[in-house]
Amino acid sequence: MDNVIGQIDRALDATGAIVAAVGDAGLAAPTPCLEWDVRTVLNHTVGGIHLFAAALSGTDAGADHDSDWLGSDPQGAFAAAAEVDRAVWHRPDALDATVDISLGELPGPAAALVHLTEVLVHGVDIAVAIDRPDLADDGLCGELLATMQAMGGIDSFRAPGIFGPEVAVLGDAPAHRRLLAYVGREVSTRTP
């Protein structure tokens, strides 16, 4: 847990690079999140960032998760959200806080891990959708996967439908593919 803030920074950087590569047509591309296109995943991610930042700082996010957080500038909306996110997670007391999110009240380190998962996995969802898996941070994907497995897995999150059943993938698949498979995402075989 000592490096989770640095991992959140890395996830924001990688997802920012992925979002920057999304063209207007790419916003309508289907993603590994069933029934969600890139715009929906990105809106969910930006909304989640704002909601986490508000919960961590004890402020009001100003909208709910399903609001339109992107407007006419999806890349700008993500960049602005990432800036807010970094500011709250880099506060000296960030990991000491209890964070009240949709999953309930979580201690700071657990909330940080949930947040890292949201930002990283949805970034990879978008990368796969726009056929740019090369932008995924495979090192960070491997680190998160190892953390999830070391904690005894994520079965408690599968039951309420947060994650689907694990999908079979080759053991030598890139870390981003193994992470998506672990959280229940089906990924087309055209993606390396």
C-alpha cells in the first residue's frame, strides 16, 4: 500500500495518454464493458474521479455518477478531473481518511486501491476499444493484478456484479489482457 498514490499517478498518466488518443469516432467504439461505448466508460471514469475526490476531501462533487461529466471536450474533462484527483490523493492525510463511497465506508488505503482499479481498468477498457493496447501500462497492470491476487482475490466484488467471472486467457498474454480477464472482461482476439 505504500506506493498506491504513485500507482494512482501512473494510472492517471496512462489513462490520460489513452484518452488523448481517442478521436471523435472512437467515442462510439464498443468496449469490453458490455453495453458501454468509449464515451460512456470515459464519462463513468471522469465522474468516478470527481466523486472520489469529493468523498476524500469532504466536499460536494456537484453532480452524480450518471451526469454528463464530459460535455463537448472529453479530453479536457479527463485532464481537469485528473488534476483534481492528484491534488486530493497527494494531501498528507489522504490515506488516513475514511472514504464513504457507493461500496460503503472504506479506510483510505482500501479506497485508494478501489480508485486505482477504476482508473486503470477503465483506461485499459478504452485502450482496447480504440485498438491502442500499446498505450496500456503493462507494468502497472501486472502490479495491480498481483495485489488483487495477494489479497485473496476479488470474489466478494463478483457477487454484486462489480466484476464478472474470470475469463480464461493465455498465461503469456500481456498484463493488461490478464488484468481485464481477471475482472471478467471479454477481449477480442484481434487485440494483442
